[in-house]
Amino acid sequence: MRLPGLLRGFRRWRPPSERAALNDANPLDASFPSKVGRRQFLGMALAGSLSALTIRNRAPALAPDESDFSLPSFRSLSLRTARNCVSSTGDWVRPGGPYYEMYTRDAFWITMALRDVELSNRIYRRLADRQLESGQIPTLLLRDGGREGKEDESTILYLLWTYYLWRAGVRLQSEPVYKAWQFVDRHVQRGRYVTGPGTYHYWMDTLSFGTPDVISYNQGLYAVAARCVQKMGVEPSLLKVSNAEKQYRALYSPEWQTVTLSEKSNLIDVSCLTGEYMAYHLTGQPILSDDHVQSTLSYFATATYPEGDFLGYRVTSQPVGDYLDPAWLPASTDNLPGEYQNGGSWLLYDALALGVAALHNDPTARGLLLARIRSEVRTDRSLHEYLSTNPVSPYFGVGPAYRRDYGWNAFVYLVSERLNLTDEEPVSL
């Protein structure tokens, strides 16, 4: 089932105090698929409770006085996890967990986290060697020599990767870079990076779009890529950079007082601030304003543990904080409310959002980032693909056992390092 253009128009923004009263109402257009109803949710809750009687994959939570957590120990865990994703031959990077393919997206974050220019260049060249005739960089490479290309952000990330290596003084072949930029540029309409209907358009690859749309995550990264290629002399037009940044800023809705998931949507997506973090990380220059970033952060749906400690953000939600209807994410059966891409909490995207909010002077962001890192290792000392945010799920606060040891989360330590984060940051929800 596809979203019929996601949403047509915005609705009046409501303050947090009013949102609870909307849980039983549908503030979205009638054309939008209805949210999970009360009976359906209770049925899921019962199923989750019954499952909890038989599933025993969760280790007991560590009591505070038993925890030896510190940021240096998190750094060690991060580097160890990332290195374990690199093959012994140093020419293959897998995401972790059950995945053995080499995804451009994961390889980008993992090699960035390891800060090993030689390794980064080796993996970068391997992906460039498998570039499609269109200029597209493959979404993933298979061990048998195959490749798959989806209409996602992989080619944009390749351009950011190019800039990172260029700044490090690495000699690069120009032809693959020009072809990649031309592929990206063909998706651009008046500064807007447009992808088609259906699924597999960005990291949240199970979400289905009913019509072509401008996804805020993609637009932000595209704006940074435009800056980077201009600095490298690949794209001489400063106007394209200006237009790309203008259209990223335009995804902030004054009605909802947040950057929305996409141009045609008022759904909420924590990864919408990824481009803004990378603007700081690679160019040292912001695109969005302090007010817009702080307001966007305050709109994210927060998940907490029973005692009130911060678990993380629901990576996606409806404007009033509800989970999405699983039917809107048809490419996976894992998207029950609070799981996977339907409101699971993803450390990388939480950290990028909190990190850039701190750079934009949000007073709560530093403490919440420390709390989110602690949440990641609260139940077991591993980096998860996501943490379940649904209290009735048997995976609440941890996630399935096979979705652990994800290397891209190592980038989070770089975020904490940039902020000079300490173990004594005050936490305030």
C-alpha cells in the first residue's frame, strides 16, 4: 500500500500539552491512510505480551551502581564494533548484524568513524569501480560480484566521501565524480532533490511514497554535496548551492514548527537533520537557523524507560507522536509499532540530530546525547541497529538479538568528541 502523496497540505501546529488529547482523533487528511486504531494497537499489545512469555533474548538491565559506563569505554566499543565490520583483507566493509553485503551508506559512516584515510580510499575506489553507466553509485555490492542500485542517497554520500578524501590530499579520478554529480543533478528541479514514488528512496527504505517527493534527509545531504562539489571545482555554479540550501530550509513548516519528513508530508523524521550535521562536519558552515533546529528537535517523539530515563527518539512518527500504520512501510514485515523503521530509536540519527542541535545552542541536547549513548548500552554492551520504543514489545529498550554490532554507530563517538562531551553532562527531558 502506498501513501497517496503522503499528505496534501499541513494542519495547525499544536503544543505538546494538546497532543495527548489527539491520540484518539485523526488530524490528518482523510485521503491519508488511517493510523493504527485502538483495537489494532491493543491486539498488538496482547500479541507482544504473549511473545514476551516465550522470547528470552534480553539480558537483565544493569543497575546504575553496577554500570562501568564512561565515554572512553563507549569509544572503545565503537572502534571495536567498526573494525569488526572490516574484512581481514581490508577491502570489504559490511554493516554488521545479519548483513554481509557492502552497502555504500554503511561503508561511508564506518570508514568516516575509523578515520583511516587509506582504508576509506580503498573502499571508496571499490565502489567507484562498480559505478553504473548512469553515474549512479551502487546501493550495495554482493560478494559474488553483483551490485544493486536503488534510487537512494548512496550517490550523494559518495560525493561527500569524495570531498573528505580530497581534503585529506588523496589523488582522485575525476571521471567517476563528474558522472556521479551528473546523476544527482538529473534529480534536481529548481533546487529540489526529487525522488519517485514507491520505496527505497533513502535509508528508511521500507517507507512507500505515493507520488514524487522531496525527502528532507536527501535534500539536506544534497545541499551539502552541492557545497562540496563547488569547492572542488566540479560544479562551478554557486547558484545551485544557494538553491539547494534554500530548498532545505523550505522544508521547515511554520505551521508545524518543524522540518517535516518531506515536502508533501507532515510526518516526523529524526534523520531530517542529518544534512545539517554534515554541513558542519564537512564544511564548518550551517544551513538552518538555531530557531528552526531547536524547534525541530523539540517536536520529536520521545521514548522513555518506566522510571523516566531517556530511551531515545521514535525515528518516525505522526505529527501527534503516534506510530505510523505498518501498511505505510510495506517493504518489511518488521515494522510493527515501535520496531525497526516504524518508530524504533536509531542511535546514529538520534546522535546526529542531538549533536547538531547542540551546535545550534540547544540547552538540552548535550545531556540528551549522553543519555542516549547510555541507553544504547544499558541492557547489553553492544551497538544495535535500533532500540524498540514500544513498552509492550519483548524487545523494548534493546531490539532483536540478531540486529546488533552495527558499525555505523561508531560515528556517534565522533559527534561526542566534536562537542567535547563529558560524563557529567546534566540531563533534562
